Amino acid sequence: MKNDECIIYAKSKNKIVQTIYKTKKGWMQKSAKGNFFPMTAEQVLSHILPPLAGKSKAILEVKAKRRTSKK
């Protein structure tokens, strides 16, 4: 599986979901309010790794799912 074939969902304790995915131009984050922000690969890791290590209290759940269609 390639990076652009999956979507990462990060859910907070308030059930707010942020979506992170790869485009041709790079990584993008879609906030719960629908705003889009470009991200570097390092920023993606800094958002994902702390919750997976159990160090982040802000984000409680991280899921990755296969994309059905590319954006």
C-alpha cells in the first residue's frame, strides 16, 4: 500500500475528528471545521506517534483506512 492509498483519522476525547491524507502536492490535514492545512511528513509523524505511544491526552484514537477514491 502506498501513502496516497490511505486516510488517517485522529479522534480527540471530545469526538472531534481530524483527517490526514496524501495528495500529489504533499500531505493535507482536514480539521473538524472543514479547513485544510498542508503538512510535512515530519508534522504527520508528530501528530500520529504520540497517541500511538500513549503520550498524548488530546488525541485518544488513531485509525488508518484504505481510500476508496483518490482526491
